[in-house]
Amino acid sequence: MTNIETQQILINHGLLDPPADGLWGAQCRAALEDFQSMHQLPVTGQLDDATYSLLKEAPVSQINLGADIASKIISFMLKQNYFISRGPNRYNIVYLEGANADGTLNNDAFNEWNDVRFVIEIPENTPKIVGKWLATTEPGATYTFNPMNPGGAFRIAVGQYRAWRFGRHGRTQYPALVQCGEISGYRDKNQDGKRTGDPFVTGDNFGVNQHHGWDMQFIDNASAGCLVGKSIEGHQDFMEILRGDSPKGIPSDRRYQLTSSPA
């Protein structure tokens, strides 16, 4: 079994971030150790005979889905064939647009905090929410009408992207997830606060970070197109949860993945 084949199996089990690249490092060893632990094998991080056999034969466990908001989000991700992290302390970052914290719909009004930032864990095949905070996936009024880019303010497209790492944001350089990979979205050239008819763009240098919004009443200048949690405390909690998502030995430049979803 090649490294790529082994990695793809671990990805299928939700234990290793995609893509399978054939390079065997700390993340692969940690994923293999989790696989061994799940199947009551000696946890060595090595591809021994017993582990090799189970990798070839063990089916991917079915996720138990209910009527709760976590299950609905994971169900959407399954239908889209998105990658889903599974196992204890492995987290899925999801931004749900036009929704309240309980998952009910709102009118997704312009310049208001009416999206939700979720962190979802699937420790024993059942999704659960470990964090949820009011947020926005769109720019506020300040940068919609006074964009930093002449093409218009950026708004991320619904999809899944592996494009962020731990870093620092803003003039005070507080902890945040900073863009380090390619994402896609729209430029609001006509400044109407909507995606409809806007130019579609893709790039890895938009500066679209995941940070906080200073507890502001409205979005205003808290977002120029970034993915922003409303409260300072909520963002600190978000970052603290993600720090627990990095197994020992994982590089600090690990990329994080998020899913942007319509409600």
C-alpha cells in the first residue's frame, strides 16, 4: 500500500485533512494512531500487519443524523461530498448564512450580524456543536460602499476551502485564522450587498481572515469581506477550541478548512 493510498483511506475515515499527497509526516502519524485507537490496536503510528489489514477492510462508520442543527449541517456536507473531520477533538468550521444560533432562518439583512459561526465535532459518529457564535460572511456597509479593491468588496462563495492557518490580524495583531490558500467569491461591484450578477473571482491573497468584530452593534467596518465573529470573547473561545484540534507534533502552519453554507 502506497503512502497516497494509506492517506486516502485515512481521509475517507475523516482522520486526515485532504489532499493525499504521498508525504508522510506528523499529521499522517497522528491520523494513523487515531485509526489504531478506534479499532483497539496497539497505538504505534506504524503501518504494521494488523493495521494494514484493517485499513483495507474496515468500512467507514455511518454518521448518526437526527433533526438537530448539527445533523442538518453535516447532512448538507455529505450531500455536497465535502470532507468531514471525525473523531474526538477534530473540528469542522462551518459558517451558516442567514440563520440564527438555533438554526432558524432570518431575513439576512444587509450590515447585520445574522450568520452563525459553528464548530462541530463528531466524536462517536454523532455530530455535536461545541461552539456557536453570531457572525458574518459578508462585508459591512463601510467597505461595501468604500471598497478596498476597485472591483468591489469581496464576499466568499458557498463552498469548502482549506485555506487558513493560525496567525494574527489587525492593528493590534490579535490571534486569528489568516488566509494562506485559494478561495473563491464575488466582488460587489454594484454595491448592492448581494452576490447576484457580481464578478466571480478566485485567489490566495485576498486577506480574507477569520477574526472578531469588536462587539459592534452593526457590521459596518468590522468586515471588508472577512469571516467575522461578532464578539471578542466568542472569537477567543473559537481560537481556544481550535488549539485543541492540533495533535502533538502537528506544525503550527497547519491549514484549516471551513465550509460556507446557506441556511
